[in-house]
Amino acid sequence: MADQLPYKPRPGEIPTDPGVYRFRDADGRVLYVGKAKNLRARLSNYFAPLHTLHERTRRMVLTAASVEWTVVATDVDSLQLEYTWIQEFSPPFNVRYKDDKSYPYMAVTLGDEAPRVIVTRNRRIKGAKYFGPYPKVWAVHDTIDLMIKVFPIRTCSDASYKKAMATGRPCFPGQIGRCGGPCSMRVTVEEHRAIVDDFVAFLSGGDKRITRELTARMRESAAALDYESAALYRDRLQAIDAVLNRSALVLSEDTDADLFGIAEDELSAAVQHFVVRGGRVRGVRALTIDKELDISGAELVDQVLQRTYGEAAPSDIPRQVLVPSLPDDAAELEAWLQARRGKRVSLQLAQRGSKAELLRTATRNAQQALILHKTRRTSDYAARTRALGDLQEALGLDEAPLRIECYDVSHLSGTNVVASMVVFEDGLPRKDQYRSFGVPETTDDTDSLYQVLTRRLAHVDEPEPVEVPDATADGDVVTTRKKPRFAYRPQLLVVDGGRPQVEAAARALDDAGHTEIALCGIAKRLEEVWLPGEEYPVILPRTSEALYLLQRLRDEAHRFAITHQRKRRKRDISTVLAEVPGLGDTRIRALLKHFGSVARLKQATPEEISELPGIGPTLAAAIHKHLAAR
């Protein structure tokens, strides 16, 4: 593999100004969009030696055929342009969001002559004010039932409203006391609009003012001996208490804030967005994210905030935004949010107190959502059956693959090569049958895969169980020795990779004499499925259960390989670097991060080692001497 990309810009071509950059493939498709305070410094990271790049970043720059950039005046402008381009091009290597569509909203149609309150999942009603989302649809209806006792606003359909206003006869909900709009013939359009304004103000956090006014009216009516009106105000106050009891006060009453709890692994993330208005949690929004490139938690926060507020109404942006980690461009994000809101916005870490506790609650919810995202379809028997059937059809198999084995090769800059084998039976993982392999000598990933599969396939031919007489039993009693689990024959082998990896696995199957075992590979670049001997891949629909199963197999094999490699790496660190006097864990981590592995550190000179902060010439010489002696 060449260590230089053919489209790498010449020295000095990339400006040092802030801007937004795009990687494109040979067909002109935008693969990735990013922003930078200094374009030259940021893009130089992508054009570093390929072996130093993260696996997915390396895959992106190798897929790309060109890079282009646009200089902007300020960092705030780069935020807006990056968001616009991501929305326009949907780049496959940027993070992909999946909204939780199951949550309903309460909407007030302020754009209508007589606004009404409805339950909807449509977030694009022109002029509507939204509240929520709510975890259950019945929770929205219960809230509306209580609220219209306090604020009798319209609930009838547009058709019923028009008919009632044309005929002068109240709509049916108005006849039974369920609609308080002008169609009920009890209020004018102007009076109804004032009630709607109070309804919106209450749900937006103005409950204290509304409660104070109703209490004053109740006392005035009681003092005037108007007990019927006093009882009406009392009932409304009780309805308000019922609504408020559904949403406990979690922060101070003057707090309007959004909190973002995030849980992530190497490939996915889940976000729980808590909407706090008037100190109460007014709604929760859930997002799941597929990460294509290796991005930090701070970078993920940056992307989530851009997406959340990119098209939000100014009134939906709160005074405070609380996040688990601050992005590098936090000041620019604040300025961008303030420009959109028209008022001051504070972007903060929640480190202590009630805000930190609420953020921990949001994070725990995000962790549960991530687990659910990973296992929801796996636990569904019908979905698993459909996945195996779809896989059989897509790959042209004679039967559904009830036992599938997936293989992945992992290494650290070409060293410390390991491989993993994970087993799924009936669409479920069999972790007791997972295996890991060390690969002492290899030329590349395809050679590693060939070696590992050759070693594994040798066990398929192990003899069947034999009957062994029980010498201690009377009569002809015999026992049967159980067949080793490693000897069970899979119906399908899956490898992590594209055409080269599949061809290497096919050679291993041919050499082992097991061509009856089906084979495919799943390439991360565009999630295409490769079959041996085929010039073009199989493209499964993004919503396919078969594709989800292959992705889960691939991700599980990758996770298991990385876990095994980290254990070996930790063992290497403890047995090699920890023996150097004066070299602690912090400096060991800094050395490995800089050089990538112990093997590359061995090749470094004392002068190169001493370039790291905190490592002087004496310690560098000791490290070099110790490694050279091994």
C-alpha cells in the first residue's frame, strides 16, 4: 500500500484560515464534510502516514479521490456552512442519526385563526408550537385532558370548526364540553387567542404566574360570595397541580436548559436530550448515531448540537445548554447559538450539584438506549428468522445459515496482529464458542486471514464422537464423548472486508477441501456484501434485517478482536516498558500514543524519544538501551 495519497495537496497550497473541507470519491460523491479553525493543520492529519491513521479514517482517505476546501471569514461561519453541507450531501462517513420516531408531541397550531391543541408526530406543521416529546401517547392525551380544564382551548378538527362557524351550531366536542374554541359559541376568536397564549406560556415554564393569578381570582370570588366561580378556579388549580406533579421540579424554577446525555462505543452512540423549562423536564428526545470515523466525545457533542439547533426555532433554544464535554470550538458554538436565538446562550459543563445529577440521569438513559439499540432486533424471534431467510435468498444458499462464524483481523500499525472468531447460532451470539488467534508472522491482512481460517478449518475434520465403554458399570452400558464445539461445521463464513479478504478466505476453503461452506464479506466503506469470484458486490437495503445481522456479526468480531489485542498490548507494556526505571504509566501511554507500538519505539533514536514532553535525554537513553537489549 502506498504511503502517499495521489491527491495530497502540495506544501503551501492549503491555507491556514478557518474553513470547511470536503472529501470526494472518483465519481464526485461527497464522502466527508468537516470544519477547521486552521485548514492546513487539520487536513495535515488526514495526510499523515497511512499506518498511523485510525482504521476507518484510513478507509475514508483511500476511498476518496480528491479534497477541496472553502475559506470563511469566522469560525462561526464554518459551523453554519458545515451543517448546511452535511444536510445537503448526507456524506456516508459523517455520523448518521436515527431519530426515535416513536415519541409523540403535543402541538398548538398557532398559525390557525383559532389555534387548537393536537397530538402528532409531524414536526413540520407550519406555525405550530411543539411540546415534548412524551414517552407514551396516552401521556399526551392525559396532559391535554387536564390542561383544557384550566385553559379551555379548541380540540376539534378543522372540518368541524369550519362547519360550526358556518352554521352557528357548536361542534360536537363543544356540545359535550370537550372544545373551548369559538366553535363552542362561548368565546370570541380574540378571547380564545388570549387563552391559547396562557396555555403556551404555562407549558413554556410560566406555571408560577398562572398559579398566582388563579389563586388571586379564587380568593376574590370567595370574598365576593361568588362560590361557583371560586369553585371553578379551585378546580383549575387542582388540574394545574396534577399536571405539575407529573413533571417534578428538578432544577430551580427559573432554569431553562437543555441537557445532553451521551453513551457511545467505537461504532455507535445514543443521545438523550432532556428539555428543562421552568426547572421541570418538559420533554425527552432520543437519538441513535452510527459513527463512521473515529471521533472523540467532544467532536460528537459538536455534531449533536449542530444537528439539534440547526433548524430549531429561536424560541426552542434555551438560555443554557449542558453537555458532558466541551468541543474545541465551544466559544464559536455559543456565538452561533446566540445569533440564532437572538439572546445570550451559555454552553457549559455540568460538573456538580443538581445539574450534574440530572446529566448523570440523562447519561444512564443514553446507556440503556445504546444497549437497546444493539439488542432490540436480536431479541425478536420473527426478525431473526426473517434475517436468516433474507440472507439465504441474498447469498443464494440452499438453506438458512443457522450457524455463522465471522472473522476479523486487528493489528497495531502492522504489529501485534490478532484475529477473532465469533459464532452466531439461530441469529444469536454464542460467546462460549468465541475464539481468538495470534498471528506471529504475516505480510498483510489477507495473509493473516488465510492463516487463521486454515487453522480453524483443520478442526472441522476432527473425528466424530466415539463410544467409550464404562469399565465401572455393569452390563453393556457405554458413554459417548461429546464432540468438541470447535469442530462444528458452519453453514456460512463471514469476513470483515471486501473483495481481497473474500478471495483470501476462498483460497483457505479450497485448500482445506471445504468448498461446501458458504462465504461472504461485508465491507465497511458502503456496507456492500462481497461473494467469492464475483466482480460486483451485493447491495442489501439499509433497512434489511439480513444487513443488520451481518453488521452485528462484523461489529462483534471487531469488538472481540480489539479486546484481545488490548489485553496483549497491556501485557507487552507491563513486561517491556514498565521495567525501565523512572518510566510510569503516564509516560508509557504518551510514548505508545506517539510511536504507535513498542516495536516502533524500538526503532527510535534517543533524540527522537527525548522530543516527548517530560522525557529528558537521560531517561530517553535508558529507554533506548533497555529496548535494544531485549
